[in-house]
Amino acid sequence: MMLRNLFLALLSATLVVGGPNAIGKRQSGTSVVNLGNNTGTPEHLASGVLYGIPDTANQIPDHFYTDMGFNYARAGGAQVPAPGRGWIWGLTEYKNRFASALSNYKTARKYNANFIFLIHDLWGADGTQNSSAPYPGDNGDWTSWDAYLTQWISDMNANDATAGLSVDLWNEPDLTGFWDRSQAQYLQMWGRTWHRLRAEWPSVLLTGPAYAGSPSSSNTWWTEFCSFVKSNASVPDQWVWHMEGGGGDMESTYGELQVLLKTYGLPNNPVNIDEYSTYPEQVPSGSAWWIAQLERINAHGLRGNWLSGWALHDFLASLLSKPNAGTSSYSETATGYFPVGDYQVYKYYNLNMTGYRVGTIPSADLALDTYVTVGSSLVKILCGVRIETGTWQITVNDLSAVGLPTSGTLDIHTYEFYTNGYYAEVDAPLDLGWYEHTYSGNSVTFPIYQVNTTTAYAFEFYVG
């Protein structure tokens, strides 16, 4: 989560895929689907949110959570106004910020979702703190940090709030907006806090380092961290970093992590990208692309949140809207929620893509990616281009693995996921109908004509 100036023109357009009147642009590569490669049961790994949950219980109706497969939340009371600015401002300000986080925790657990507690936010270092704000261990003094942990541990226990709990020990310490101190002081904080929390709660997941920067052998924040946690016996239970820079892909980034783990003799613990996608990528095309990326490496993912103030605690991380959203008349306690275009991607991903997953690879330019499931009657392909225009292809191999002949004709049903803007209501994808494709060699290929940067598609065809 970063405090940045938000800017993006509201985009809208239509697109015909594979139809007789579709006009292509540049040819940019092919995403390949292998129907014979069963990669396991769908778990909707990308269906988490960073903040986006109102502090008022039940404000967002249940079906918006359940339909999108909500399974992870991450919060810690950030940007609650005075008197709710966190521990460093006094006990009352801590209590009000804790109440916000506890409410979000209870909402998550209502839907059996896991909850990542951001203790840096509860401390008060949420990016809105002033330049004189204290940090744990300043001048070698850990008194306030230790007292803070004692208070927080006591409050979590008193509220029976450890089931499904994970703790990010600090958010994006490699950025000065959240940690304006040395890396050495951060590592001291990590070691002290990890061992304290592990002793208190042996089964609670302690995760990190939650860097803004991706794993890399040339990144000293990563190399020093790996060296330290190995020697300090404070290895995170999940490897966590953020993918919000607008570049990079999950497969190569995961490969960089594997190099680090091998170099430092660290365990290959699960990966959680608990902030993913830039604000321009929070449209159907970007979300479909990220879903495919996270599913490929079996990583949980939580949508980044680019809103501020009370809006940060609303809209399910920009998946929903309501009357007066984005205007001066916005009210954080108002209801009347409706889905935006991006929501329909997650709803389809959760409710429609059942059965088993199959292996895919992105296009060579990494712009087009696909996530595919095989159900009892239908193959379903969700695809997105990462905020580009042009012409791509999808090739589906090993059709006989789902009982189809190795040559013939295949009818494919197409759905369009569109947006009319970040706060505009979209109640369903567009049904673009069926198109017949002739194929041979146990493989079918069809084009994606991407004439805007926002639209995603789903393709369905019957198994044999």
C-alpha cells in the first residue's frame, strides 16, 4: 500500500474476439494451454484484499464476499483519523486504531478468510506519520516497542483473535515512507519481534519481509534479510513481497526467490504476494492477468489498495462501488453497494472455474496470460492482456485429454469482461456468443484482438 497521487482516465470500450469482423493490430505472441497437465484443485488463490473492509460490521452484504471467493484480508487500522493514529500517539489513539483492525479481523473470520495483521500500521507508521515519528529501537531503546507488543498481544488474546491470524512484522521497510531507519535497525526489530511472537503464539504465521522490492541476489535488502533470518533462526512462515511496480512477472520473480533460498540454505515456504497490481491494472484485463500469474506458482495474492482515508476501508479494494463514490459527497458508512467491472472477473473466477486447473504458459512477451480449469462438462479459459493493445493468440493443446477428437470443429463461447470506469456499475459480463473453429493436430488456436487496455475474456467449450 503506497500513498501516491492517483490518476487515470476512466476507460471504456468494446471488443469482439474471434468474430468475423474483428480487426487485429500487431501480432505479439501466444499463450499456450495444456489440457493434459492437471495442476490441482482450484483454491482461488488471488481472491484476497488489502484493506477495503468497512469498520462497521456487515456494511457490505454477504454475497459480495462469498461470490468473489474472499479468502484473505490484510489490515491494521491505517489512516484512521485522530484520535486513531496509533500507539505512538498515545493509548487512546492505539485503542481506536485497534478497534478498526479487530472489526476487519472479525469480518474476515466470518467468511473463514485468513487475516494478516499489519502491526506497523497499529504502531502508527502508515505513511501519514510526520518526520519526527519514532521507530522501534531508536537510539537502542526498545522500551516502547516491547510495551506496544505486550499491549497488542494482550488485546488479541482478550478478543480471542488468533485463529486464522498471520502477522506481517513490518510493511515495506525498504521504502522510507514506512521505515525511515537503517536496515540494521530493521533486522534487529525483526529478530526481537519474531522470537517474541513465536513464543507467545506458536501456531500463528509470522510472514515477511513484505518488501516493495522483489527477490533478487542484487538487492541487499533481500540478501541481508536472508542471511540474518538464517543465523537468527527467525525464518518467515511465508515468503512475502509486493508486486505493485508495474513490471516483472511471477515466474521469473519466483525463480529469483529460489536462487536466494538455495544460496542461504532456507526453506521453500509458501509464497504470499499480499499486495499485487498497480491502480491502472485494477481493471478486468489486469486482474485476469494477475490471477493467471499467481495461480501458476501457487501463490496467494491480495489486491493492492490505492485509495486513501476512509475509502481505504471500503469498496473491497476497488471491486465495489456505491452512490456518491469518488465524489465530495462520499460517506464511509453509506450502503447501496454494486459491483464494478473488475468484480465480475473475480466472481467468474470463483463461481464458474471449478473442476481442476491445467497448466498454461504466458505469451513470450509476457503480455497475455491465461488461467484454465476443466470441469465435468466445460473447459473454461480466463485471459487478460496486461494493459496493452495488439493481437495475441491462445493455443489449446492436447484436446484429446478432455475427450475431444484430434481434429474437427470446436464451438467456443466467449464472454467479455468490461469496465465503464472505477466506480461504474457492471452487473454481468457480456455474452458474445459462439464461434466455430476448425482445428487439427489435437490443438486449436484462436486470436485475441485487444483494442483497449481494460477488457478481459472468458472462453468456454464442451469436453467430449
